[in-house]
Amino acid sequence: MGLGVTWLQRRSKNSAKNSSKAKAKNPYLDGIFGPVDEVEKCEFKVMGEIPQQLTGLLLRIGPNPIHVENPDCYHWFTGEGMLHALKIEQGQAVWFKSHYIETDSVQKQKNKAVKAGFRRGPGDVVNTNAFYHANKIWASVEAGTLPVRLDLNLNTEEHRFFNTDADLPFTAHPHKDNKTGYLHAVCYDALDIKHAYYEVIDEQGFLLHWAKIPVQHGPMIHDCAITEQEVLIFDLPVTFSFKQLIKGNPLPYEWNEKHAARIGILPKYGRADEVQWIAIDPCFIFHAANAYRNDQQQIILDVVVHRYMFKKSHQGPFEQQKTQLERWVIDPKQNTVDRQVIDSQAQEFPRIDERYTGEQHRYIYSVSFDPVIMTKANHLICHDLQTHEKTTYEFGDQWVTGEVVFVPESEDAAEGNGYLLCYVHHIHKESSKVVILKAQGLNIQPQAEIMLGVHVPLGFHGNWVDLS
């Protein structure tokens, strides 16, 4: 989740100056979301035992606004990006760092020189995902702004489209094809409301293929999914809104009843005219868990589905609506989608053992939430799709977990055997912690807790960078 669009921040500031001095309380600026200063730490209280085989970085990125002129107009997706990382090495927590992604607006506010590279898109906030590719960390966002390259110490190096000079939008959710090492991505540009983009980045960071796909109304396409054969495109009824633009909304997207919902099937490395579109009932998807072809050559897509999005709330994504984990059985021959409910509990951030990306998977790890009270009913859910059972792990009434990352215990470990790593946040902004859980199928047990000694705001996405 997350979308850094700063093109309207100046407009929002002007609106704020002309509005009443009274500032409404914004839940995305306080408590577990409260912004922090940059920090580096190297001493930690550790409970339990950090697994010896874990050597790497646990990344987490999210909004951390430096200054908000009008809190009532602040949207969670638009805060300046801050990258957090815990380095683990052979059973020890080595260091923890929180560093800003050094975009032009951040550098200006810090009175520092801007970083090298090319600029494009509607703004320069980069706050949504951080992953390792072509020997570098890349921070990314959607809507047209380029990724930012960082070193393994979280130092911003350059803004660019990986190791190319391409002038294209990117996304916060590329998916890696494990057979090739290539990243497949479906992207959109807020300044080009008539097209979506399909892009393939090779393992060295070079642009291998791209296609420009006609769409209407400027849909927000946050994620995609891949199988061994194709990429799935989510063209859904959250679209660019001139009405919200004029209002000064820093995220000018809203629910659009006139936009027909559909899912696109595009062969990998395909052309725009090869997309097969299938109509579906209106809904919105932030995140897919995975997709694959079954023996009947149907496409199985496991996905978190929101009934709608940005219909009522214009500060963040939590709305009083139905959100659930579904399995979509897509039949390309019949041009149909059969939607089945896996779990009606509201949840988000579905992850799998990513060795199975594009292939049949058994387990999904997601985080529950309450659509009315953001910090209520917050726990890890592990779904076994083979037995149709689930188990939950609760972190305690005072704690809220972010997205959970699965790390297999070895390269050849069976699916579901490994460790679940997550940042867990105290509701009263006391010390956050990294929790490591031991997973063996549905059996989830505590392994270690690393108290960071600082608050980490609840953010968006992150990944494990294996440095072993």
C-alpha cells in the first residue's frame, strides 16, 4: 500500500492558508503512525534466540512526513518516505537504522544538495516498497516517479530506472520470476491517464521489454500478479479525479462508479493488443498473494478484495466496508471469473513463500485488521489452502504488526518451514520490536524478539535481503 504523490502538496498548503486555523486530528499523524527522526542504533535487548542461518537486512519503508502544513488534508500515502532496516548476522542484531529516502523535497527541507539522477512523474515522494535487485536496494512508489537506488547502509545514491536511462513509470509491486530472475511489473503514470505499462527488468537491472496498454480514466493499479505464462492486470474503479484535484486532495483518486472493472491476461513479454480482458464485479485490489495455472489451465489468483476504496475516506485506506481474502478461478477459454471466499475476516498484506511465485502455493501469511478501529483485531493469520484451515498468532493488546515476511529455513526446505519476520509497533509509541516466529506449516511459535529502543511508524512494505 502507499502512493507518494507530491504534485499537490503546494496546492494543499495554499488551501490550508486560506482555511480555518483549526486543525482536525488526523489518525495517520499520531500514535502508531507518528513520524520519527532519523536514527542509528547498535545495542538491543533480545529475548529468545536469533536463528544462526539468518544473515541479512529486514527492510521496512513507509511515510514519515517532515512537516505537514494542514493535518486535515494530509493523506497517509503522501508522506516523505523513510526506510528502516535491521541488520542481522549469524544470530546477532548488528544495527538498526531509520533513514529518509533523499528525494529533492527531503533534501530541500534538510538544506542538503540533491542526489544525482533523472526525475519524472507528478512528484518525488518514494515511500511504498524497498527490495534488493541487481546488487542494490531500490525504494519504489507508483504513479510515475522513478525508483531510488540505495547502498546496503541505506545511503541514497541515485534516482533512476534501474540500470537504464528509460523514461518510464514504475510500481511499488514488481514480481520476480524465479526461473529467470527478471522483475515483471504493471505500472501507471498519474500524468498519462490513457495508458498502463507492462515492463520487464532483467537480473542486471536492464529494461528487457515494455508495452503501453490503453485504459480509460487513469486507473490506480497498485499491484499485479504473474504465473509461469502470463501477467495479470487489475483495471478497477479507483481512478484519477479532477474533482479531488481541484479540492486540493494530495491523492486525487476516488471510487468511480462509471469505470468498468476488469482483469487483463497478458502473455509474458506480450504486446498491448494481446491482452485478454475479462469483466468482473466492481471491487478494488491493493495486493495479490500469488497466481498460477492449475491442471485444467485455469488461472488461480489469491487476492485481498475491498468492496470499494476511497469512497468515503480521503486520509487513508481504512474504510467501513467489506474486505476479505478470496480465490479467483479465472477461465480464459470461457472468459469468466469465479470468486470464492477463503476468509471473510478483514485482512491485508498477503505474502507467501516467494520461492513459489507464479507456481502453486499452499500457505498465505496476512495481517488482520478492524475496518472501524485501525489497531483492533490485529494479528498474523496463516492460511493452509490445502486443508482449508487457518491459525492466528496474536502479538498482544498493546501491539500492532505490519506486513510479515517469510524466510525459508534453508534453500531446499519444504514450503511453510522457515521464519516469519515482522516489525511490531506499540500503540503508545513505546519501543518497537522485530519479532521472529518459527513456522512449520500452521504451527507458529515465538523464536526471538529484538527490542529496537525506538518507535518505528506503522508503514507499508518491506523485504528480507539475504546477505548470507
